[in-house]
Amino acid sequence: MCWGWGGYPHTALDKVWRQLAYGAHHDAITGSESDQVYIDLLTGWREAYDLAAEARDNALSALSAQVTTDAPGVLVANTLPFARDGLASAALPEGHVLADPSGVPVPAVAEGGTLTFLARDVPSVGWRTYHVVPGIPETWQPASGVTIENDRWQITADPDKGGTLVSIVDRTTGQEVLTGPGNELRLYDEYPQHPDMGEGPWHLIPTGHVVGSSSAAATGVRAESSPVGRRLIVTGQVGEITYEQVVTLPAGSDRIDFTTRVLDHTGADRLLRVRFPARVEGALPVSDVSGAVVGRGFALPDVDTAHHPWTLDNPANTWFGLSATAKVDLGAAGARALGVAEVVVPALDDAPQARDLVVALARAGVTATTSSADGTRYGWLDVDSNLPDVRLVLGGPDTNPVAADLLARADESYAKALSEGATRVWIPAERPLPETWQPSADLRDLRALPALIVTDSIADLVADLADATIEAVCPLGGERLEDRTVALLAYGLPGFAVDPSGALHLSLMRSCTGWPSGIWLDPPRRTTPDGSGFQLQHWTHEFSYSLVSGPGDWRALRLPAAAQEHITPPPHPPPRHPADGPPLPPVHSLLTVSPERDVLLSTLKSTGNPPTPTAAQRGPRKPPP
């Protein structure tokens, strides 16, 4: 709390962090625990949520009480470190709407007893107030056809293909995002336990059989419009799953919002994903983790794990997509994205010299594994947990045997470029990466991946990586990297997969019967109302995610900030209480961060727990005796 309005809730937030830490151990954070462990953890997670929500609501209520307005009003708070627009909700007396201080009505729609309205330019870590005035709120109205659009996007659904999206056009560029049915639900059959390892929930174990929502007609597709945007509402059936999907184009937004509801789920040994085929030539999978953005490898979501045990799914904190973390600029020969690298040194004793390069690659978002020329190559799924997409060979043919072998198998123009003074020479792979990145892939062959032979100093290469771009030459052939990004924003979902065709898959839910699902050691055994175990998840589920796209890489789209906006909707306006302290203006920012949206701030508090008292709180010092 600020300005002395109550005490900082250090005891409650200390308990929140303890519950979260306690619930983050190996068999909890994976979501693969037994039913009994799940129920034990659920109470701790719920307590953490309730305590944190209460602390937030109390702080907002105290703050709201100090804000002075010349009419009854609603306060919209922004907890993010940048100004933002967004849809907020409030419960108003019947026959009332919102207006800005000049009396202009705020775009809004009434639904389910709540007024949802468009709050614009809410200041960084601050608030904006709106006046409550007499008026009749508008509602969602039917619209013709199955196409919706706003200033940024035009979207079309196909009722004959389950209501999937057959077109998403960026109206600012004319670019079609999709290459096939988008927002398609894909329901995978899974083995009860891993065919080889005999274990259950902590492996993705599809059988190879999958049915998509595009394979049957939707039971309903309708369009609606309102002052806050346009939307499509789709209902249908895929396998045993009944679904409802809402695709929303919020007014004035660059984002496409999606909600998928799975109604009264009854399945077992199923994996449900949503799929957006969106090829971006040359781009690689990219995702955020807790404090970084990293390149990922392609995944193989459609394999039969009895024959190919790894799907190569990855986790993402708030977003993933097709983009580039770093790249090699080849001038007229194009450019190539870098995601996961093998750094090959001449001998094992040379590995420490590559450390600064590996750190610089990681700083740019490229994870790297160092190997020696006489060792085995990285890229065999029988022993490696993932696959590289590039090799960086340190040293020329006179010092690094891998460089010599590679040049001997490639066109003589590459060796000629080195002999004529080029210090970084790019040798493309024999075949495009999507052709070699196949189930149970073995990419150890030197020509299976592109390679960069580096003969100048590691220090120079590290310096060149400062802008996430390496300059090099490619005397024969070339690469193509489309300067565009397509990404999905999500939160709290188990993982993602981008397959070699460029299709984005977001995992929504799983239901497992393999051990330890359903295990209950201490009686009495508890179940869901239909008698099933909790791992089967026999209830209704709702999932939210958003699509963003545009020119440039993830930095140009400021995806970390966009994802924070997606996962942090404006909190519900707090109740107003009598003021007790100095008045505050109706629009205000407590904190700004520069450059906005490029630097993010998640937490700011005074030192100590409990916080160290201020001089005013301590009062005058007593004179020494």
C-alpha cells in the first residue's frame, strides 16, 4: 500500500510464495502427479490465489477511494509498466453506461449483467476513471455471413469444416496468415502407458491416430457485432468432444482473441491441441521462458510413439511462434535463422575458448552445445533430447578436421572463399531443414545441417552477435528468411509444438489413465461426480489464447509486452470507499519505464519483509540516554 493507506500485506504474500514454492517440486509442477497429490496441492494453489487476489483488491480499493471525480465513476487500473488499451468490465446500475470526462460515451456492450467497455490509454502503473451516466447499453447484434473484420484483420470461417478459419488476412499488408484450416481442434488418441518405457502422464504418447474438427461440419457458425468489436461463435463436435469457440476482433486491436470451451468432457487417454498452419519461410520456433526468449526445434506432433518415441513438444511461458532469435546475414545470398546450435571446436581442450561464444549465443536466444571435432555429432534422437538446426565450426580446414571434411564434401567455391580471405563462410545443407527434420531424425551427417565455418577470432564473432546478427558470405546457393512473425499468446497451458511445415500447435488438455493417474494411497478415495479420477478431467474447460502477426522478428512485435497484456486484463473496478487521505487525480501514472514496452517490470516493493519503515513511520529519533 502507498501513502500510508494501511499496511503492506507481507504475511499474506509470504504465505503465497511459500505455497507456490511448495507446489513447484518435480511431481507437482509437471502436472503428472497422482490424484491424491493433485488434491493436496490444489488447496495450496487455491490459497495462494485467494490471498494474492485479496491483497490486490484491497490495494485497488484503497487507491480508488482517494481518486476524486465530479461525478459517480468507475476506475480502471493498469498494473503493467506501459500505457495500454483494453477491454474492462464493470457491474453498473440498470439504465446506466460510461462516458469519458468530456461526456463522450465509451464503446461498450452489455452481456450477462456486466458492461464490457473499451478503456483507452490507461497510464503505466496507474489508472483512468470514467463517469457513470444514464443510458441504455448496447448488446451484441447478429451480423450476416461468416466473415468478420476490423481495421487490421479480415477473418472467414467455413461451416462445412467445423467452423475452422479458412482465411486470416492482415489488411495492412494483404498477407494471408494461414496455409490451411486455422483454430482447428485436433484430438489425438494416446496409449494408456508408454509403449516402450511403461510410464504414463509425463510422456506425450500419441498413437498416431488424430481427428480434426475440420473433418466434419460445424453444428453452428454465426457472426455478431457490437461497439467493442466483431466475433464469430462456432459450435461443433470432434470425436467425443463437444466444443464452443469464440473468435473475437476487439475494436482498435492488433490481436485476434480466441476462446475454446470443451463442454462436459468425458474422454480418456486423449490429447487435445488447437492448430494454426502458418508457414513463415525460413523462420524457426521461438518461445519465451520465465526470463528469456529462446529458439526451439521443430516438433513432430503426429508420430506414433510406439515407433518414434519423441514428439519434441516444448514449454512456453506466455507465447510462442515462428520467428528468429538470431540470424546469419548472407548479403545477396539471403539470411538464415538460428535456433539451436552445435559449436564444433578442433579439440576438447579448445572447448573453454568457446565459452564466450556460447554465452553470446544464449544472450541472443540461441541454445548451443559444444563438441569436439573427433567426438560424435549432436543431432541423434536416440541419445539427444533435442535437435540442432545449425553447426558453427570454429577454425578452418588446417585446424579443425570437421571444417576439412565439410569442405571436401562441398563445392570448391566455399574453400576458395576461405583461401581468398573470407573469415566466415556459410555452407547450406544438402536438403531443406523440413525435409530432414523427420520422426526419429538423425542429423549427425555433416551435410544434414547448414554450417558456418569461422576462422576469425571468437571475440570478433561475439562482438558481431551483439545485434543478434552474424555477417557471413555464401559463395554458392543461398537461404531465404521471411522477415515476419506469427505467434500465439497463451498462459497456463502445458506446451506447444511447431511442426516442420510451419503449423503452430497449442496443447490445451490431456486425460490419462496410465500410472500414477487415479492412484490414491490413503483412504477414502475421492473422485469427480461421475466416479472417474481427476486426471481424466471430466468437467467443462475453457481456454483462452490470441494470435498476433506482423513484419519483423519477435523484438519488432514486442511480443513479451503483448503477452503481458494478454495475460493481464484490467482488474475489475474496485468498490469505492470514503476517502481517507490526500486526493488523487482521475487519471494518473505512479511509475513509467523507458523505453516503453521494451523494458518490463513485474514487481516493485520497498526493501524488507516486512518492509523497512520509512522515516515518517519511525517517528522522531529518541535522544541517546
